[in-house]
Amino acid sequence: MEKETVLKIEHMNIVFTQYDRGMHQTELPVIRNLDVEVRRGEVVAVVGSSGSGKSLLAHGVMGVLPYNARMGGDIQYLGEKLTKERIEKLRGKEIVMVPQSISSLNPLMKIGPQIRKGKKDPASQEKLKAIFRRYDLEEKTEELYPFELSGGMNRRVLISTAVMEEPRLVIADEPTPGLDKKTAKRAMEHFRNLADMGAAVLVITHDLELALETVDRIAVFYGGTTIEEARAEDFQREENLRHPYTKALWRAMPRHGFQYIEGSQPYVKNLPKGCIFSPRCSQCQEACRGEIPYREVRGGKVEIR
Ligand code: SF4
């Protein structure tokens, strides 16, 4: 039986308005026509290079985009439109974000009250103890400040804060940079564990190899959009993958020989016509300069001619 869809994003667009030196207004389309879906009990990773704007996807869903950003498209949560009013009600409760930076922890507040959000009732105290046990944090952590913990411990505190309200949707924005391989792997396992307990988890990351160890599906982010959505098991063989860029990512993985991908991602202000991968694609033909559909191919979705 197909699992319940918790988050469905269709045709998401995020545009920034900027002013140049002559005070001319310019528009920067950082995310375009992005689709992604996460079901109950599933971990989906949106994988793209660092600094490519993929974190804005998380901020867009959470309704916390910067003031000069405008978002379009459709976001559905449990089958209903996720309106501004709805996300304001659900944010931090049913829908939580594990932020990229541990600087989002309050440096002047002890860990316990931060995670309990100030609640002191016995049920909250007990819940915190159980969460600490789950994430291998000693009870005394409650009385410590963030600066007294290691980077890995602070990451576990961020996850603890997110799960205190038993969320149905968890969005993790680059949860592993700066962590050694073992700690990063453990952080990903915590997200797997949340999904196994029934949450839908969306992880935004640059680390394809790490993601493949724990996630169910991968959405490949390139040039501001998702160009392929594939099952994690499709990455076992290059032939299973559909888009030439996804295949190039596969070949660039250390275990497949670290093969360099020629060229660089297009800047959002100067996107090529038609297929955005065309300047780097050895199979590019005239038809690739036209409109490229996003369609189902062999159980995955791909933006391909
Ligand atoms: S649409 Fe054309 S240019 Fe784009 S990936 Fe496919 S073959 Fe290459």
C-alpha cells in the first residue's frame, strides 16, 4: 500500500528582488519549477552543490524566507494547502526544521530549558530524559550551555529540540557539514530513526554518498530545480539512473573513481535556454534547446528530452 503523502511541493519558484548600484531593480530566480514529495516513514534527500540555493526550499516550506523573496507554486501538507496561517500554527510543532547552523541555539540559555521551550511540568521533564537517552546525551547536558558541548553533541541537541513536539514532518537543512564521517553518519541515522517512527523527513544536503546510506529517495538539485528524483537503490548502477547530470554525479563519487564533471552549474541570472544542463551535456542536440518536460521514467522522475 502506498504511504500517505505528507509534503508535496509542485512548481515551487523563489525569486529575490535586488537593487544594483544604479538602484535598478533586478529579479533573481533562485528556485524554479521545483517538485518534491515526501511520504510518511520516508527520508528524502535533496542533493545539490553547496551554495546552490537549495536551503531556500526549507525556508520556503517553513515560511521564513527573507523579506525580499517571493514564493510561488503549490505546497501541500497532508493533502491541504500549506498556507501562511497554517504554517504559522504548525511550525515548531507538527512541522519542524533542524537548522544548518548550531548558532541557532541560544548561547546564554542552558540546554534543558531550550529543548523544553521553558516548560517545567513533569511530563516535559520525563520526555526530555527519554530524548537524551535516544540521542546518547547524558542527563547532566540539561544543565550545560551550548559552548560546553562538542559540535556533534550540539547537533544532537538541535535534533532533540526538533523532536520534542513529536513532529510529522522534519526538514533538516545541511545537518552534517563540519562533522567527521562517523558523527555525520550517526546524524543521518537519527533522521532514519525519526522516519522509522512515522515522520516524513526531508534532508537537504551536498553529500550524496552519505545520503545514499540512509535515505529512500534522492531528488537531484541543479540550477535551481530538481532534475531527477530517483530511488536510493537506483544509485547502485549507473545504468539505472536517467539524467546525464545524475550519472555524472554517480561517476564523481569516490567509490566510482572521482571522475571530474566538466564545467560548472549555470548562474541563475544566465540560465541556458531549454535544458539547463545542455552546456555540459555530451548528448546535447537541437531539441534540447526547447521546453524539456519533467516525466516518469522507470519508476523515477526526470527532466529530460
Ligand atoms: S535534455 Fe539534452 S542536454 Fe539535457 S540532459 Fe538530456 S540530452 Fe542532455
